Amino acid sequence: MSYFDTLKRGADDMGISLSDETVERLVQYLGLLEKWNKAYNLTAIRDADKMVSLHLLDSLATLPFITGKKVIDVGTGPGLPGMVLAICLPEHDFTLLDSNGKKTRFLTQVKMEMGLKNVTVANERVENHAHQGVYDHVTSRAFASLEDMINWCLPLPSASGNFLAMKGVYPHDELAQLPDTVTVQEIQPLTVPTIDAERHMVIMTRKG
Ligand SMILES: C[S@@+](CC[C@H](N)C(=O)[O-])C[C@H]1O[C@@H](n2cnc3c(N)ncnc32)[C@H](O)[C@@H]1O
């Protein structure tokens, strides 16, 4: 099956309907990720087939949780899930933040080549990010423990914003370590059709 068909069918199986144009743009991003990964080692997954299932479709699982317009993806690496979401939601603003310059250079290249006006790339540690209290969603995947994420990102969401942390197995231990500055709203199991492993979305809001 082509990358286009795998993506389209995988998204359909998750109840996510993507236009052909969006799927084509995701395939374009996949091509850039595969190309740049050879020189820059952006992700340990080198095979494009595996990138589709383990990176792109997994990132798409975040899409139904994005209701607000302004999103920051912290520790985005090569844009997972942030760049995938930005391609799917061109009317939303995405800040893709990572402290690793190699990864943010790649993101800047993708933004330029794909003409993504809704993407801002930030090369800094998230603890130093100056735009506080403005984001509807703070997303992360494979970034840090929930405790570290909250301690580093607490000021970032707006008063009505939330944290969306993607995790593998149900994070019992990490939840026990969470500071009392946040409330856990929900922990939703996710089904990614091409991944035979547990996935969860932890949704948290700041107290007060
Ligand atoms: C394991 S990678 C995950 C990348 C991507 N989210 C994914 O799912 O493939 C974690 C990323 O977080 C970044 N990172 C770690 N601590 C950070 C911090 N304090 N501020 C910004 N980025 C950070 C690293 O540079 C790395 O790219």
C-alpha cells in the first residue's frame, strides 16, 4: 500500500477524516523527515513505513483533542505531534519548541519548503519560553515525566487552556508524582490501528 493509502486508511480507522490534499502534505512531510533523518539523525526510526505508523498516525491521535486555536508542542523533536497537527489544522497557530538546534533547523526547513504560515519554530528550553498564559493547548509526546512537564510548562496555558500529554502504558507512577498545581481532568485510552501497544492521553489543567 502507498504511504498515502496507509495514512488515509489509518486516519479513517481512528475516526479522523482527512482531505486528500492534507494527506498529500503529510506524505510530503514524511519525505522530508526521511531525507533529513539520513544526515541529521532526527529519529531512531529510519524506515518510512514505520514512520507512517509509529510517528504520523500516532501523532494524529492527538488531533481530536485540539479544540482551541493556539497550540505549543513542547519537546517536539522533528515535529511530533506538532508538525503533523499543524499540517492538518492550517487555521490554528502552532509553536513547535525544542532545545535541540538540529531538530529546530529541520522544522524551519519544513516550514519554509511547505509554506506553513501557521508554524512558529522555537529553539530554546521550554523553561525559558517567554510567551506565558497564551496557549489553548500544551501538547507533548515522549517528552518528559508528567512531573517535569508540569514543573517546566506550568505558566504556558491560558486560564482555560490544558496540557495534553501522550503516554504509553497507563502512567500510574508519574501520576503519583504530579505536583498539586494541576488537576487531572481525564486519562483517555487511545487506539492507534497500526500500533500494538497501549497509548494514553493525559489531560490536565492548572489549578486556580
Ligand atoms: C524523546 S524526544 C521526543 C520528540 C518528539 N516529541 C517525538 O515524539 O518523537 C524528546 C525531545 O525533547 C527535547 N527536550 C528535552 N528537554 C527539553 C526542554 N527542557 N526544553 C525543550 N526541549 C526539550 C529534546 O531535545 C528532544 O528532542
